[in-house]
Amino acid sequence: MPTLESLTGITQIHLVGIGGIGVSALAPLLCRKGFTVTGSDPARNAVTDRLEKQGILIHHDHKAENIGGASLLVVTSAVKEDNPELQAARAKGIPIWPRAKMLGCLLRDYRAVVITGAHGKTTVTGMCVEWMLDSGLDPTAFVGGDLERIGGNSRVGQGEWAVAEGDESDGSFVYLQPEIAVVNNIDADHLDFYPDLDAIIASFNRFLEGVREGGWIVTSADCVHCRRLTGRPGVPRLSYGFAGADIQAVNFQPDAHGSRCEVLIHGKRAGSLRLRVSGRMHCHNALAALAVSHLIGVSFAQASESLSRFEGVRRRLEWIGEAEGVTVIDDYAHHPTEIQATIQALRDRSPSRLIGVFQPHLYSRTLKLLDEFGGAFTGLDLLILTDIYPAREKPVPGVTGEVLKEPVQRHGVEVAYVPRLEDAASVAAPLAKAGDVIVTLGAGDVWKAGRLILEDLRKRKAGEGT
């Protein structure tokens, strides 16, 4: 278990990659604590706009002089070793921390809930924020996506509780030492960092060893890999899921407007749960949030009422708009398991046809999970593949999004390979008819295609009216 250092003597903190969803969430609380906060990121986006309006100086490039008088640098895992700001900090002997180490430091001041897992952790975190706010707990929050309720991806509260998303992608979540640790699921992902699934499970076990004395471990009963978790000896565990769980959903019923189920707590009926967000996956996420509320002492009636109003996190089955009877949805799903769950959730809405636009994320993920991706799109009537979003990786010669075409076709799904997002949108819009749903899928910038598709559909409508 890593030791967390003190921030004593630190006055100015420079956040490298401040435009990212993880690092940016740290800035408001650091400012509230009296640190001078600066940042750098080539990106100009809603996140950087929001922080600049709060008075934070952001450099939209990476240069040695950007670190100024910083006494500590915080970096994302996407920042390369040859980054000039990192090199300048090393030359000056300035400490450099991963984002999770800083988050772990901040969480020490709170009774902390940390939500982890391969899939759904952002939604579970958002759900916990929702019922915590409604219950008057006034939490501090660090969310892996924008939540409308708090106007962004972070919140500084006055209460004793904090809820945060723990990212397992580079193993640094072992710096987080919560009172309540949630593992929503475990899957083979981030295989550019981990050699195999066994290494991923070992990393989760190291994270759970850091749960505080008197704390709890909360895990999914539906995830076979969660059953291999050991955690810290003597720390009690609570499970949730659809079968054999302490917090259990029964009589799950999806519909065009969300889903409903009955909830049992330790075998006794607690009441009904109605959700506006679709899919069995979101019911599972809600059970995780209910498990946390149960441990904290918030009544099922209060927590379930809050969850019934929860409308999701940005880029998680996000409704983009409707035109010509065609609905456009955007989703962050980029792993085969997530894609399958998203497609099933949309099928529950009974569209006439379901058209997907998928932008693969990372060359390593695409190649290492090629067979899994092949079967992930069952349920689509048409899949449009774009080129791979590289993120932190360098291009692999000869590897494009087209490598997925044949594996997907083998599972009976019609596929078109259209490399550029703009062209993919131009292909998708004319094919759609009233009653259809078009969903953009991926962790990169595929969301832009959804906006273009909606724009094309509206132009079509305007053209017919002239």
C-alpha cells in the first residue's frame, strides 16, 4: 500500500493535461484549499473554458516555462515522458505526482467512497452524488464525466463525505484509500498496461488492501471476476446484483422510458425502483449506488426516489436530439462488454432500426480484443466503422478501423467502413428513417458525428418544407 505524502510547504500546483476529465476535477478543491493552481493542455474545450472562467491560468501548449513557480506537478497517465514541462520539473527537483496520488491526498480529509470497475463507474458515481445531494449530505465529488446536477465533473461540498471515481487503467488507483470501496465489475481491458486479466485482478486486490479500518468493500455478485477479490482481511463485504446478492434486483422490466424492478435487501423486500435510464446495466449500477446508501444509513425510500430522477451522465446513453422521427444517441462505450450492454439497452426501446457509428479507441485495444469486438455489435441493423482514435498511442502501420469489418460481418451485422467522422455522418443520415435510432459509440471524439448527423437530418426536414 503506497504512502501518501503531505502537501505541507506546497503553494503552487501545476496540472499537466488539465483539459482531461480526471485532472480537471481536482482544480476546484485545490483552489478552495488555497493553492495557486495553473494548468496546461493543447485542448480548448468545455472543461478548460469552465476553469478559465474560475480564474485558473491555462496554457494551451506544453512548454518548460509554463510551470512557472510551481512546487508540485500533477500529471495524467497520457502525458509522455518527453513532455517539456515534466523535463523542466525534474531539472528543478520539483515533485511530479500522478493524478490519483493527488486525489488520494484530497480524499484523506473526508469519509470517502471510491467507485471502481471496468464499466459503469462514472454512472454509479453520478448516482451516488444524486442521492447524497438529495439527502442533505452536501458531498464533495469527483466524477469521470459531466453531471448536469453539479454543472460539471466536480463539486466542493461542506459535508463529511466525498465520492470519487477510481480509474484502474494505469494501476495508480492504489493511492486511493476509501472508507467504502466499490468494485462494479472487472474485465480484460487496458491491456496496453496490464499483461493479462490476472494482473488486473491483482491490481484491484492491492486497491482493496487500502480500505480504511472500519470500512466496507462493496462488489458485484454478477461479475465472476469479482469473486476472486480478497481485499483487506477483516473488512466486511456487501454484494449487489441480480442473483444471490445482499442488495438484489428481482422482476426487472425494461421499457421505452427506462426500467423498473423490485429490490430485496438481505432477502427482504425494500420496495420498487424506477429508473429513467435504460438497460439492465443501469439497473445494476443503481444497485451499487443503493448498496452505498444502505451502508451510509440513507433510507431506501429516499435513495430510490432520488435515483428515479437521475437522467445520466454526459456521453452515457446521452440523448442528442431528434429530427425526421430519427433519434440520435451518444455513448462512451468503447469496450466489447460496454457496447453489448448499450445496444441491448437501446433495443429495449424497440426502435424500427438501430444504426451504430463506432470509432475504435486505441490500437492496442482494437487488436488485442479483435474477436470480442467481432461479436459485440449483434443487435445493430447497420454498423459504420470509422478510423481508430489513437489517444495516447502512436499509429500502427497498416492498422485502421477496417480490421474490425470482417470479424463483425461474421456475426451477421451489415458493416460499412468510412474512415472520416464527417463522411460517416454523411453516410448515416440519409439511411435513417422515422422510428430509427442512430447511436455513436466510442471514447474519442465520435460524439461529433452525432451532432453532424442531427444537423443533416434537420437540413433534410427544412429542405422538404421549402
